[in-house]
Amino acid sequence: MDLHNIHGELLRRRVRVLVVGSGGTGSAVAAGLPYLHQAMIANGHPAGLNVTLMDGDVISPTNCVRQPFSRSEVGLHKAVVLVNRLNVFWGLDWQAVPRNLEQGARIDEADIVIGCVDTRAARAVIQDCTSNWSRTHYWLDIGNNTDSGQFVLGEPLNQTNRRSRTRLRTVSELFPEIVDPQLDDDGLPSCSEAEALERQEPFVNSTLAHHALALLARLFRYAMVSYHGGLISLETGSSGRLPVDAAVWRRLRRRSMERPARGMSAGAGQRRVA
């Protein structure tokens, strides 16, 4: 098992973070990022975070059940509402982009892209935008189904990250089916409060968001990590870590290619990747 060392320049200047998606997981990540920002400053980082939330969705009545929105905000853009709250409460100057990330978009200004999307098609777009000519340092993917999920911090192959044995593999390299749009469900929104809760248990998003943010906090505090992701099941109360280990990466990819695309074994039990 190896250790991953943070890219040095991210310890010397303001770190630009792009959060793609402002729903259940994205809103939980957004709520936690000011705490990470404050912790970085307290630990000697020169400037902390500069965060942009990106999401074209507007708030619906159903969103008010398991996402942090009120009935009075129905019809407003999720990203704008969340950023305004954070800026007013914390005295920040973070930004909102009320549109969806599109294929081929240039996001060179983002050092870390945090994907909080709920379809494989949307993940494929993030993969495309952080690869090849991009200069993004890290792609942190967070995904879930009804009661389990995963978070994976990777270094996309691009102008910043070159091929090497120790480069952190991205979620799409470890689990290729996760970016296959043909495996998406109908993609239709929940049309009732009961259905919204049936599709996802109340705390699955925040649980995954907090674990992912804790990983980033360790990376910035200690400048290194021994793991770069994890798999969590609320059904069994179990979790598994994803170590920085090339042998583990090869084994995961091989298993992913061998098993049926609709599910995968996470060591903590059977789970679907969403």
C-alpha cells in the first residue's frame, strides 16, 4: 500500500472547487465545505477554498422533503439559493452557476471537481470535462442508491496528471459501468414525498458527503492520505476503505468487467452503483 501526497501547489494558494450538482448530496457537500475552508485556514493554509456550485435544476415541492429547501423557495435555482445562504452566513464570496455541466465544457479553473450527480450520463460528462486537455487536479465522485454508496477521489488523466503507477484512479477507471448512460434508469424525478423517501433513505446523502469531506480534510491537513475512497452501506452499518494500492485498483477493475453491470460487490454486501 502506498501513500498519496497532495499536489504541492494546492497548499500555496486558494483552491478552486467546482461542485457539480446541488441536490441531496451536493447540498450536503456545500453545507460542509465552509467547515473545511475554516479548518484549512486555521491549520495555516494561505487562502482556503473558492467554491462554485453548478446545477441547472430549480427547486420543486418534492425537493423540500429530503433536501434543505423550503416551500417558499420553490421555482428558484438550487445552486443560487445554497450559495446565497453560505455567503450571507459565513461571509464568503463563493459563486453559483445555474446551468448543467455540458459535454466538452472547459473547467480549467477548477482544481477539484466534486461530482454529486445521480445519473451515469452526468458522470460521463464530468469524466470528459476533467480529462484530456483539462488541468483539473482531482475529481471526487460521490454516488449512492437507496441505502448505500461510494466516494472516490481520483486524478483524471489530463494536462496536470500523467500516467504513473501511483496516480489515483478515478471512479470511472475502477468501475467503468458507472459512466455508461445505457445503464441509467428512467431518470424521472420523484413525483411525491413518499416516493422521494422510497428511492433514497433520509441520511444516505449526508453520510457519504461527510465521509468524502473528511477525506479532503485529511488530505489538506496532513498533505497525504493512505486511502482515496470508500464504500458505505446503511443497511448493514458497514463500510470499506479504498486504499492507495495499484494491486487493489487492478483487482477492482477486473471484477467490475467480469460481473453484471447492474450491481457490484462492495465487500460490505451487495450494492448498486448510482
